[in-house]
Amino acid sequence: MIEDCNAGKIDMIITKSISRSATNTLNCLRFIRELKEKNIPAFFENINADTTR
């Protein structure tokens, strides 16, 4: 998925649970920061978290 984001194939990540996006908290934060650098928002449905806010 990160490769597709880097290639411009993905413009937003939507997932049911934040736990599905990474194996641990540190990896999740790195993933979200990397997406934010590329202006790709992420939405985590179970906690109603949106990185565009």
C-alpha cells in the first residue's frame, strides 16, 4: 500500500480499525506521518479518526 501511495495510485486510506494499518503503535505513527507528508489522508472508522482534521 505504501508503494501505491508513493506511485500516486492512492489518494486516501480508509480502514475499519487502526490496528489493521500497522503491527504496532510506532509503525502506525510512522505510516500516518509518511502519508501526511504526501498529503494522503487516512480515516479509521472504529475510532472516527480522520487525519485531515
